[in-house]
Amino acid sequence: MKSNLSITNFADLTRSIKAWGKELGFDEIGISDTDLSVEENHLQQWLNDGHHGEMDYMARHGTKRARPHELVPGTVRVISVRLNYVAPHAKESWSVLEDADAAFISRYTLGRDYHKVMRNKLQKLADKIHSEVEDFSYRVFTDSAPVMEVALARKAGIGWRGKHTLLLTREAGSMFFLGELFTNLPLVLDQPTSEHCGTCRKCIDICPTQAITAPYQLDARRCISYLTIENKGAIPEEFRAAMGNRIYGCDDCQLACPWNKYAKLANEIDFNIRHQLDDITLVELFNWSEQQFNERMEGSAIRRIGYDAWSRNIAVALGNALHSHTARMPTSAENISIITSSLIQRRESASEMVRLHIDWALAQAH
């Protein structure tokens, strides 16, 4: 029998929600209020500085991003959840990054689209709560709306904001997804955890494009994740060489972080590797037709950038492979010939944007 808000024991309900979340596979669950006034000031300054680049949606929602109770009227609590994403048996990241002929794809996207996985689990959690509480109202978020998920997860005690701006935990580093349930239930609040970055600045120093301009400050316009995913046009020439073989996202700041030695493997089978994306050559991916790309990336977060942006990114990486004589694992003479032939062959049918990057790539061989 359902209970209503006036008779609900919220301490018991909070404990039950956390237990249900664990049963659904979430690795951690925390509860926060909706006060993000401090974060709102930081967000506004970041937007004023233009550090969001072409991500207009970051500014479009105005103050709602930092005011959950305005985004979803009636919200008094946010249930934040964490889900580990490191795929078992994935090839070691640095070994891929050091191989000029290999394609590096950010480790969070080697499997099924996390938006769908997280949304499905959060909806099941909401359904369970709804079966127990009569007056329960909610909305599910999975990186799909103007939500300051790191700030909310920090308030919920799941972790602290690292200097690379991602959430960090002592138990699992930063290689996990976050999701939220906005709700009208006055659940028992969790307390923020302490911060443990200290004087470390490894994430700042290793960034290939110096996108982390200061501790806790990211200029998205310089970030390889932004350039390869959110950026719709040409990749600025000043950043192409620094991209190396990174064709979708960039994990360098996380790979350098000492806390990620504690990163946990995913228990979710949907995050298992698909199409050998952890260990595949640039040429093989570049030779996919648009139909092959759409078919093989069905159900993947990668598919949303489209075939042109995918080809653009790989063309830049192939150019870097042609100019890889100083790399730890440089391109062989045989592979230089194969890469050059692939670029030339693709050039005639490529879009104007992709052709621009192919021409740049071919020029790197001289």
C-alpha cells in the first residue's frame, strides 16, 4: 500500500532508495538540496568569458541550470547516482595513445550509449519509489538537460570537484557517469566530502592543448573532447597536431590523475567494448562508409556527431600519423603509403569540410 507525503518516514525512505539504487546496479547514491548559488556565480563568469565555445545550450537556459527548483517546479531534493564505465579487457590507454597508427577513443564510449543505460536505470528507480509513495513527482536527467551534475553530486557527498573540473572519489577516481532524479520528496540530506587534490596539478600539466587554464577552470574551446565532439566546423589548425590520434574525446587529464588508479571496472554489460574500438587502426575506421558508420555506431554515443565530423577527426589523426617520426611508436614506411592512399582516395567524394582536413593531413607528409 502506498503512503502519502504527510505520513512518510523520510529517513527510512532515504535508506530504501539507496538500497534500491544499489540493487539496480548504481555504484553510489547521494541526496542533496537545490541550492547552487555559489556554483551559479562561477557558471555565469565562465559563460561571460566565452569558455563554452559553440555550446550555446549552456547559456540558453539562463539561471535554470543552477536552479533545479526553477527547472522542475516543486523540486526540493536531487538524488544523484554514479555508475562506473571502465570496460573490462580494454587495451591499456597509454599504449594506444603512443601508437601513431592506432585510434584512441575516449574510454567512456567504447560500449552502448550511456544516456540510454542511465535513463533506463533511473526510470526503474523512479518507478520503484512511485510504487511506494503516493505523491511522488520527479524528473530524470542523464546529461540531457541543463543540470549542473558535478555540483549536485558534490553536494550529495559522492565526491569532490577535481582540478580538471570532473568529479573525483577516493574509491573510484573519476571514470564514471552521473545521473539525477529531481524530486519533491524531502529526503534526508547527505553531506559533502572533503577534497583530496592537494597541490597536485598533473591533470593541468598533461593537457595536450592547455585547456585547463587554471585549477577548476576549463576553456572548452581548447579541449580535445569539445573539438572532436561538440565542435561542428573545422578544427582550428593550432590544435590539430596536439590532437595526436585522439578521434573522439580525450582522457589525458583522467589518465594522469593519481586517484584513477582506483578506477573500478564496470559491472554493466552494456559498457562492454563494441567493434574493437579499444584497439583498432585509424585507416580501418577511415575506410568505413557512411552506411557502415551508421550501422556499427547504432546505439553508441559516437553516432550523434555524424559521419562528417567522425571523418574530419580521423583525417587529422592520419595527418599526425604521417608526421609521427618523433612518436614512441611512429608510422612505418609501409603504413605511410597506405595512409596516403586512403586519404587521396577519399578526397574526391568527401565533403568540403572533410576535404579541408584531408588536404592538411596530406601536407604533413612533407
